[in-house]
Amino acid sequence: MKQRTILREGSINGIALHSAAAVTLTLKPAPVNTGIVFKRKDVFGNPEVKPMITMVSDLVRNTGVTSGHTQLHTIEHVMSALCGMGVDNCYVEMNASEPPILDGSSKLIVNLIQQCEPVEQDAEREYFELRTPVSVSEGNRSLIALPYDGLKITCTSADDRGFHTQHLSLDINPETYQAGVAPARTFTIYEDIEELLKMGKIQGGSLDSAVVIKGDKIISKEPLRYQDEFVRHKILDIVGDLALLGIKLKAHIVAVRPGHALNAKLTQKIYDQMLALKNAPKKTEKKTSSKRVTESTLDTRRILELLPHRYPFVMIDRVVETQSETEITAVKNVTINEPFFQGHFPGNPVMPGVLQLEAMAQAAGILMLRQVDGDDKLAYFMSADKVKFRRAVKPGDQLVIDVKLTKARGEKIACASGVCKVDGKIVSSAELMFAVMNAAEAP
């Protein structure tokens, strides 16, 4: 796919959210490989800044960056609009430190981009394809980035009171962004307004540029643009904050209660992976990893090397302990983002018992690979006996999986007993049989 810029320049006027300054923002065409570059017209010398994650300096209700003595604030909506509409190269001129907040969404910026007419350029667009999962968390907030051919965002938005929990999953492209993301307005909790004003924030805020949540009530000058407008705006912010990579990203982002600070942490981790791959010495590709399991603990990366399963069927997040050659303890963190909760059951999410059984089988398969040279070997689940389900497993639970080998017939067939626990209480148990086969012989 070719890089894109805009055919002609265009301007828009408004009030800045935090400083309340009157601002004129102008978009101008830029050559290939320029990226998104902001130019401060109100500062001597008209300094230019190409926002990157390494420049982030302010994450309190906005994303701000600093380059030398030049600062930019609240750039996330502009970055989101340009990235969401597939514009790679553009100059953004402003006569203030932050763009106008407009109606609190990126809709009017998207309209401006269309008026300026995006056009293809004579250079191929570059992407960074995420290679391994990346995650960050803070209390009950978390973001995970998974390898994916495209940009997909799955987001859950919620407030502390639980009144406005919303969930949405979207593949991001210019069409879905314009129709389903750009019009979503920023929002705030009524009780937070006074403290933000004391901090010098939202001096230019009003009901013209935000939706206010007061308890279970919505205060807005117009009806909600979507029934789930809040989660859509969270996705808008994620797109803008990911644009600080400076390159288009291919990944699936799974977010629970995201915010600018956590978005920046995830973007930094993705950026670190990108730099590590870029700086890695190039050498002839050859097989270096081994499935021979000798470690007492295993992280997600190592588990994915050992098991053939992939999203959404990996039922083990980590092996936390291997007590001996015949005993293992693993964990599965059960979150509301699990895809099976959409149908099992709506309004009363419960982890299917068969997936708990699968978690035990996957742990048993890893344990069996400690007994053999695991290169080019796969552990196949064959049968289960004496299966019991005693308690419901729900979102927020951590499933602790204890498996013990009870019988082995050479290096081909083995039996094991498995128990799943939550908070020390048994939720399910089973006796398992499985076989180890060469990958080439597998059905």
C-alpha cells in the first residue's frame, strides 16, 4: 500500500481544551517519509516537532510531548484522525501549544482531512508487525497487544461506579474510523471537574466539547451519538496514542479501562520491541529454540513455542512452578475480554467447563515434554475420565491448574490427574490421557 498525504491545505479554528486559547490549525501536504510534523507558528523560528513516544511529557487528561523547549499538548485527537484516515505525511501548523478541542471528537478534523483530499504518493507505506505479545497493567486497568494482520482494537470502558460499562471490537481502517470512531466525543465524570480546574486543566472545556457523566445521568447538549459512545472515544484515544510509534502498526489491542498514561506505556513497550528487532544482528535464519522443557517456570512466549494452540485457544498464561518431573502448576487469568463470554452466558458470564478441561490438558502436555526430546513433538489430548465441575469460574478469577503424571507408557502415551482451583477452592477436576506424536505424523 502506498503512503498518503493531502492534496491541498485547509484550516479550522476553535478553542483549546486546557489553555482556553483561540487556535487556528492548518493541515498542509508533506513529502514522502515526513510523517506527522507539528509546526508552532506562535514561537520564534516556527519550530517543528514530529511527536514520538520518547517525547511524552504530559499524560494528565491529554497526551503532550516536549522537544527541546517546544511543547505540544492534547494532540491525540489530531494524531488519531490522521492515522485513522490513513494519512502518513502531513504538516500540522498551530498558533498555540494545543489544537482546538472543537466538539470533543475528531469528526471535524476528519471532515477537514477529506476537504484537503487524501492522495497516494510514490512510496510504499511501512508497517511494524508486532512479533510477540506485549502487555501493561495498573490495578484493574490493562492493555495487551497481540500479533495481528491489521489494526484491531477490542476495548472495555467502565467507570468506578459500574453505571456505564461498554464493550466494542473494531478493525480500524478509514471507513470504520470515520463512521464508528471519529464522531465519539470525550467525556468526564462530574465529580472530577473541580479538581481538574484547580490543576489548571480544562479551562476551555464546556458542554459544547464534552459529555459529562453524573451518577447514572448523562449531561450533554445533544443526545449521545452512539449508545456506546464512551468506549468508541476510548478507541479514538488509543489510535491517537499508538500513532506516537511514528509508523503504522499491525496488532490486536485488547484494552480494559484504558487511559492516556497506560496507552503510553503500551506504546513504549511496542516501540522497544520495534527497536530491538531493528537493531538485532541479521543472520541466516535457522532453528534455535528447543521444545525440550528444562525450566521450572515458563512465560507466555515459551508456552507458545511449546504448544500448537493460538488465540483464542491458549488456556495457559504462565507456568508458575514445576515441583518435579511429574508435577506442574500453571495459571490462567480469566478476564471479561475472553471471547467465549459473549455467548456463555450473556448477562451472567461463566467460563465453559470444557475449557477448564482443555487448560488441564495443555498443562499436562507441557509436563510430558519434560520427559522427551520435544523438538518437532506435539502432545495430543485423547480422553478424559471422572470429570467433575464444582463451582462457576467467572471474569476476574485466576484459574490455578495443578497436574500430576500418574502413568506413562514409554514416551508415547501418558495419564495424568488434573485439578483447577480458584482462591484455593477446587472448581473442576479430571483424569486425562494424551499422546505425544511427531508433528509430521499428526493428523
